[in-house]
Amino acid sequence: MSFGVLSIALDRLRTVYGLMRMEKTGKMAGGVASSQIRFVKRLTVKLFQRLILLSYVGAALVSVPQWFVWTTIDMRTWSQCTTIWHKIRAIEYIHGGEPTESFTGEKIYTLLHLLTVFWLPFLAILAAYVYIVLFLFLYSLRPSTARPSTASFYSTTTTAAAAQSSAFSRLSCDQALSSVHLNRSSISKCQMSCNNENYNSTLVVPNLCNENSSIWPSTTLESSVSPGCHLSGGDATLANASLLCAQPSKKLKVPAWRLEMRSRIFQTTIHVIAAYLICWLPYNVLALATFFSRDLQITISVHLELASKRGSLDGLA
């Protein structure tokens, strides 16, 4: 169970880490061919299948010592499954001797068993979900900012009628600006062509300074370009435009779907960690108490038994 839950946590961590790298590098999945996307999906499925297989193999390897450590002790009226060290203590007690308090092999086995079965997987699961929660929490607080792509230009029109009447001039402007040699003359010619057609527009130079733009979807393109990016009549060169484009864009509000995503992630994390602790923590705490004191183990056992009986009585009442 521990290794299975750990495999799921590692798969989710790998997904979130991949999204974080995509956001930093600005590489979008939409720019990849569909065949490559299918190939990546197949790799993801195979990786998760390997993690599940490794979890079963790890559980089998950890279970091997149980064949040698656990045995049965047969008394006259009853029998019990116990460890070989408890059997030695029982035999010593029956023969009137003083039972051995602890064995070195027993301590080593118990420590390795607790570390491999519970504590190490639990710490790995906790670290993975804490990383996921922190990353998605910070992302949910980040305002949505829209940045224009370097592959296309945006222009604003005053009225729909003016845009329709100057479609040819607008296409000419876009073709002139999309060329490699973007200089003062091409901008001037393009602006003059637009003015001759009574097309009231403002040419917008894309934000070339932000090559690693965010992959996260934005809600609107309003106020996404710096004011200095609007050029007219060749008054500004491409170098000046690049400097002006370094101005930060206007931030928008946090989308509602990010807040909902944060809430769901929190709930999922709490449910997974709580279920894991409820199922495994009592036994492991009781087993870990043997390393400190035998009296501490007895005290914890008595309190747990009393709490269990009290809960049963409250349920009947």
C-alpha cells in the first residue's frame, strides 16, 4: 500500500514539475505535433506502469524477511503467531528463567522494517504533496497577464466598418511588419498606406523582450502591451521599441478557476495524508516505542485500548 501511494504521488509530482519547466521555458504543448503528443502520452502511461510494477517488486522484497522472522508458538491450550525473539522469551519464561529484554537482531529488523514500510514512504509522499501544494498555491495567487506572441501582431480598430473597408491595407501592413528587415521605412510606408485608406489604426510591435512567455491561458488581451509599443509614422525604431517593450504589462485579476483548483488540491492532499496516517501511524508509533522503553510501549498500548473501549461505549450510547 505504501509503495502504491508513493507511486501515485511521484507521478503527480512529475506532472507538476513538467508544467513548471514548461512555464519557465515558454514551450507550449500546442506547438508540438500531434504524433509527438501521442508519443509523450504513451511514455507517461509506460512510466506510471513501471512505477506500479516497482512498487509491487519493492513490497515483495520487503516481505521476504517475514518468512524467517515470524513463527508460531504452541502452548498446551492455545497457539500464537509471533516473532522468533518473542518465542525465545516465552520459552525462557516457561522454564522459569528471566526473559531477555531485547535482542540486537530484533532492533535492527524492527528499525529497517519501520523505515522501509512506513517512515521513508511517508516522508517522500509528504514532500511530494507539499511541493505540489506550494507550487499550485503560488500559481493560483499569480494574476493573469496576457502577453502577445512574437509570431503575430495585434492592431486595434475604432469601428468595425473601418476595419472591413481597409482589409487589404491591413493585410499589407501585417506582411510588411512580419518581414525580417523591420526598419523605419517599412513602418512609415505601412502607416501611410493605412492612412490613405482612411484606416485609423495603431501599429503594435510585439513584446520581443519577453521570449519566455507564460504558457498558462489568460482571460483577455486587454492592456497586455506596454504603451511604448504603439508606433506611428516611423518615429521610433525597432531598438527603441524593444527598450519600451521592457515595461511591465498591466496585471489582471486572479481567475476563479485557479482558486477552485487550489481548493481541490488542498482537499486531495489532506485526504491522502490523513488516510495514510490513520491506517498506519498507530501501529508504527507503537512499534517505534520499543526502541525507547518497554514501559512506554505498555503505556501506549493501555491508553489505546482504553480509548478504543471508550469509543465503543460512546457508540452504543
